Amino acid sequence: MSRLILVLGDQLSDRLSALQKADESKDVVVMAEVADEASYVPHHPKKIAFIFAAMRKFAAQLRDDGWKVAYTTLDDPDNSGSITGELLRRAEEFAAKGVIATEPGEWRLIEALQEMPLKLHMIKDTRFIASHAEFEAWAEGRKELRMEWFYRDMRRKTGLLMDGDKPVGGKWNFDHENRKPASEEITFSGPMQFPADDVVEEVLTLVDAKFRRNFGTLRPFWFATDKDQAQQQLDHWIREGLPKFGDYQDAMLNENRFLYHSILSFYINAGLLDPLEVCQQVEQAYRDGHAPINAVEGFIRQIIGWREYMRGIYFLEGPDYTARNALEHTRDLPALYWGGATKMNCMAKAVAQTEAEAYAHHIQRLMVTGNFALLAGVDPNHVHEWYLAVYADAYEWVEAPNVIGMSQWADGGIVGSKPYVSSGAYIDRMSDYCKTCAYKVKDKTGPDACPFNLLYWHFLIRHRARFETNPRMGNMYRTWDRMDGTRRETVLKDAEKFLDRMECGEAI
């Protein structure tokens, strides 16, 4: 009797554990484009198109390799609209009693599969370096779950950038070398632009018809949609972008959306590239003398450190993680996050880039859009759903801890020892955004003052009882206490006026 082998849109790897457990001669691979997955948040059209196109190509690859694949397109009249509905339909069609599934990366889908009236064998996702059990063992008994210590264990486990039991270069972390503002002379051409083939074009037509009202621009569409194209992008970036990636990884420019970033997270998170193999190829560039240690270590830390750590936190904390709101923030997400008018140039640039590319790099997400939402007191669940919707690399296992934990401090400090908040000075230092902004980053009060300057102090004061004893934040409060009393009063009043205007829907 055949079994159904579920392959989801972010599991497009021929090494997927469910496929490894299957019998190619009799089992049936089930893949489905369904409304539930395409619309549980209003996903960016580019994200939907990328996943559907990559799914279709992966299904064709499996068929070429000898698998029987039952594939449901979104516009199939028999489409049930959900993953579980498609499994039930295919179980009846093929007289299958059981399902083998690699564990999904979202609690809601795990729970939906577990509630099906079919025998389910859910197995671990072996594409990750740290299993749940390993992360739980690492976390047990620790007062603080700091990523740096986890990252060092992952270096030891993988052997990446290790000389025996010592880190290459004598240090684990070269991040202090990776905070340079960029000049406008960027020598990297950005990610490869892949022209739409027949499969992609068919998907683009479908997505345009079904999701044209979603936030985001569908065309031009340039993403890689199979593993060969994804490998081409990896090779292209290692050759041309990696050498300067480290120096400028935190920089932002008005007229350059990609700088030296790899744009590989789309492909790694969907399964088109193996994360360990990517890191090994990047390490080889260092061993060959092609790229410096600060660039290579910084990238590898993002993959085997931060990416693995985020997944560990998500599954360790459980299904209620996305509902957490330690700071009790309740404001609605301002319209500017959906392309509404704003005078803040940094926000306008980050959101416009997101709308056009379904991509923004980590500092744009953390220190611009995330920083503003945190300072303004936006409900973290609204922020979480926005990030999950608008970025093509966003799946809940990786997005939620980055937003709920790192960006919005809504988990109460599990991920970050202090909130990632800053005034406009940080954005001014790391970008050229402030030079062409309607607000003045040097102004601390008044109608032209940078909103980040006003909201920074407003945030600190409204949460003073919680943070003034934090050893990493004491200097901030001492600076506030040394200010003239009249100035302090003006800062808070100006911040309140700004927030009132924002809540009234004015263009800010």
C-alpha cells in the first residue's frame, strides 16, 4: 500500500528527510499550492510567485528522478484550499492510509497535520545543524540564552573556521570590523537577475490575477527558482560580493538596495540551497585567500549562529510565542508600512524597497522599520504579521523570534538582553538617508526634529521602571537625568504630539 509523502513549499530539497524515508517505487509525493498557505497573511506577490514557481520546478525534478508526484495548482477546480484537505483528497485517490511529513516550520501547520484523520509520521528536518533536542540541551539551566555561546558550539560541531579546537584568526567574532558606512561607489552589481521562463511566466500570470491587491510589486521578477540558478547566485556573490560584505553589511544607501549582501536567504530557507554547504563554500573562499576573515566569519555567523538560534528559540518557546507582548504595546501599525505617505526618508526607502523587492537587509529591518515600531509602541503581533507577509525569506520559525524577540523585545528579553532602540544618530552614521530627509537628524525637539530622536526618549521614560536597572542601559538614563528639566518636558511633549498625529492617520 502506498503512503503519501508531503513536500511543502519551503522544503524543496531532494535530501528532505521525508523523501529519504519514502519508497520511490510505490509512495506518492503530494505537493499543493493552496489558498490557506497563500493567504493566512497577505503575502507579497513576489514571495508567492517565488514559492509556486520553485515548487513546480521541484515537482518536475522529482518526476524526472522517478517519483510519482500528485501536484495541485492553485487554480485547479478540485483544489480543497488547504494542505490537510489535499492530503485527505489524495489519500482517497491513491487508497493511502498514512502520511510521511518532514516537520513544518510553523506551529499552526504542525497542529493542523496532527489533527488529520490519517496516520501521520512526522520526522525531524535534518536540513538544520542543531536538532530540537540539541538546542534544548544547550538551553537547559542557562540564565541567559545568548546566541554567541550557541554559535561557538555550532562552530565546534561543524568545524567551520576552526584550527583544531581554536577559532581561525584567534577570535570567534570579528563583528567590530563590520560596521562601516558605505560610500556610494559600490562595486558589486547585486543579485543575478533571472529572466522568467515558461514555468515562471505561467505562475506570474496566476499570481497577478489572484493577488494583485496585495502589498508588493510582482514585476519585474528576477528570483532564482531552482537549485541550479540558486547555486549560480551563490557563485556570483562569493566571487564579486563576499570580499567586501563584512565591511559594509550594516550600511544603508538611498540609491543601492543590495550593497554587498548575498540575497541567499530566499533560497536557503526554501530548500534550494543547503545551509552547511553554502557555509563550506564561503569558508573555502577564505582558505583560498579570496575573502577576508571578517566577511567570511560574519556571514557564517548569520547562518550557523543566528539562523539556527532563531529556530531553536521558536520551537523551545512553543506555539504562544507570537502572542507575547511584554511591553504591552497596543498601537496599530501605521499606514506608512503599507506604502502610505511619510516624511521620514529612512522609512520611505526601507518600505519602498520592501514593496519592490520583497527584501530588505537586516539593519533596515532591525534599526529602521523595527526600531520605529518599537519606539512608537506598535502592537508586536501586528509587526510580526507585517514582516511575515512582506519578505520573501520569511517563514514563522525564523521571522517570529527575529521580530517578537530581537526587534520588538516582546518576549521580555529571551533573545535580547536589551531592546534594540536608537535615536536618529545611528541611522545617520550608517546611511545617507538623513541627508535628504524632511526632518533634521540634529534637531532634538521642535517640528523638524527627527522622530527617532523624540520617540527614543519617550520609549525609555515610559519603560523606565523596567529598564533603568539594566546594566547596558544605565548610561542612557543618567544622560536623561542630567538634561535640563525644561528640555526633558519639551522632548516628551513633542513625542506625544507626534504619536497623536500618527494615531490620527496624518502623514508623518
